[in-house]
Amino acid sequence: MKKISVLALLLVLLVSCSSNEDKANRLIKKEMKKTLFIADSYEPAETQLDSAFAPFDNPELFERMFDFFQYSEELEKVKLDIKHAKSSMSIWSESYSSLGESQFVKNEYEEARREYEQAVAREKTLTDIMMNKATKLKKMLESPSEFIGYKAVHSYRAKNNAGQVLLGKNIFFFDPEIEHVLAQYDMGSSEYTACQLALEEVKNSRQ
């Protein structure tokens, strides 16, 4: 009787697992058809389904991190603007000293100074915003592990807009019943790669 019970349990688990994978693949196919350049060229290769746990598998975390990275890129650009404006101020200031009083030089210097002041103000605003976002991210990452649904790493082949067949890999996140796709990301994108590197550092710091 025990052997029969164990076998029955194993069969139930296998059927359940297969059912979940089928549900996931159906949803994935539907989503892929929406996003590909040439939908009819889509060919699934492999799907690896696994449980998803917060905080590291939470799509909200990814979105917050992507948002943080965008502000970080903008901040770097603003810092370059500050450097450029300071350099321009220095150049026009020296020109004013060597050429004497000149309305043109004075106007150019004032324009550079305005650009500098605007960039400095924007730098402070961005820094404050990022500090606030970083605090929220830290709080989210410190939350306890919790089952939130499923995730699937899906490999596929499809043609790009040039007609070339390429191999792609996306990750999908589903609700606990695998009835909806909560989010999907191209695992080859620079944003996703940066996000994973940052999360790995967080995980390693806790070991």
C-alpha cells in the first residue's frame, strides 16, 4: 500500500508539473507573438519553469531598479554638463580679461554661468530623488523571502527585422495560478544584465 501511495503521489506531482509547464508555454507563446518583429518565425526551444520568491523575483523590484538606473544615467550626463559649463565659464572669463570689455564675451560667459547653475540645481534634485529611491530599494531587498508565483526562462528562435534567425532568451514571471504573465524581460538586454549583477552583489554580501 505504501508503494502504491508513493507512486500515486509521484504521478500527481508529475502531472501537476507538466500542467504548469503547458500553461506557462501557452502564455509565453501568446506574449512572444505580440512582441516579435516577425511573429510567424517564432520557434520555442526550451522552457525552464521554477518557483518565484520575493524579493529577488519580484517584477516590481526590477522596475524600481530599471528606474534607478535611468536616473543614474541622467545624473552622469548632468555631471558632464557641469564640467562643460565650468570649462566654458573659464574660457570666456580669460577671454574677457585678455580682450577687454566685450558684450559678446560677456553674454557668452553669462550663458555658460546660467547653464552651470541649472546643471548644479538639477544634480541636487537627481541626487535627492536617487537617495529616496535607494532607500525604498533597500527596504524592499530586506523583506523576507516569500513565494509569489512562478518564473520561466524561455529560449527561442525567431527572425529579426532584417530577416535573420536569432536565438533569444527571455524570463517570464507568472501569478501563482499561472494564469497571467506579470512581466517579461529580455535576458540579453543591458538593463537586465546590470540589474542581475547588482542583485548578485547584494546576495553575495549576505553570505
